Amino acid sequence: MNARTLTRLTFANPASAIYLTLVAGSLAVATAVTLFSADPGFVWVWPALFTLPFSTLVVMTGDAVWAAEGAPTWFLAGGLAVSALVQALALGALWQAVRGHRRGLPHPRGH
């Protein structure tokens, strides 16, 4: 698999594009609420939920490495980004598999 195929599967299909837009929107809202609100509350739960289950591994790794202090923000933010990209790639591969399977079907009129 080359870089062009990985890029196409990750970004250039409707499933991945919608998913990445949803994650980016939740990150933008969470960042804005954190910057402009006195109490952001649980707003960062949404980006984490949208990137489950892979983000769970990131949090567990952060807890294992930085047990006492807690994982730094750069690690968690980078982990959310990597989680979103890995899952966008998986969605793209699923999209291609479904579309490829549909293309192999005969035309309903028999032509």
C-alpha cells in the first residue's frame, strides 16, 4: 500500500470526510469552550467519544507512562488526532470494500 492509497482511504471518501469533519468540529468547539469559558466542564468528552475505541489506548498509555503527574496535554491532543486518522483510514477501507463489492454485482436489467 503506497502513500497515495493511504491518503485516498483516509481523506478522499465520503465516510472518512464526514467522520473527520465531525471530529474536527468537536475539537474546535471543545477548544473554544476551554479558551473562552471559566468552567469548560466535560466538553472534552465529546472528542474522546468520537475517537473511541482507539483513544482509550492513548489514555491508557498516557496513564502508564506518566502515572503520578498525568499525561501532558500535547500527548492527549496528539493521541486524539492519531486516533481520528486511524479510524478514518479504517472507515475508508470499509467504504472501499463495500463500494468494490457493489461494483462487482451485475446490472439489474441484465446488460
